[in-house]
Amino acid sequence: CSAIIRAAKNNGNLYLCVERVGTGAMSFSLGGDVTFLINARGEVTTKNIVYAGASAKSASGLTGTVTEVEIPLSGLGDGSYLPFYAEIAGADRNFTFTSCVKGDMDTWQRIKL
């Protein structure tokens, strides 16, 4: 399992583009207040999150998804950086960013707002 996550903002929203290879669900935490899950079909299963998702195969035959998520900045606090954690559910273990600990926001990645 692997993923590329891109972030952008405008018009009062944060946008995440999540490209994932593999079939595991992917969970996200933003600032500790906003959490959501992207399932194996690229769908966001949390209510009140706007998204567009699609499943596809790469040229080499790998199955994956591309999902774009829109989140209002008003729900993310007012800091200049947003702590960000993501985790992919694997068959026998979960995968996350190197050195990130789920329960320790000080170790999470940062998105500049």
C-alpha cells in the first residue's frame, strides 16, 4: 500500500487529493477535530465531507483510487499550520508516515494554511 497526498486551499476550503495504490481503507485526522475515512472504492464514508472519488488501474495493472476531498477551513481552527495524520489499513498491519504516532499530534505532518 502507498499513497500520495496533495493539499491546496482557496475560497475558504482545504482540498486534499489522495492517490492510493492498494485496496485498504485510509483514515485521516486533521488537527484532531476532523476525521474521515476513504474506503477501498475511493468513497469518503463520513457525512458532511464533500468528495469526488474514482477507482482505476495503473498502466502496470495495480489497483488504486483517486479521491479529492473538500473541507471548510472554518472547521479546522485558526492556526497557520494544521497537524495531519493518515493511515492505510494493510492486510496484516497499518501504514502511516515515518515517525508519526497516532496519539501524539506533535509527531504529525503539518499542512501550511
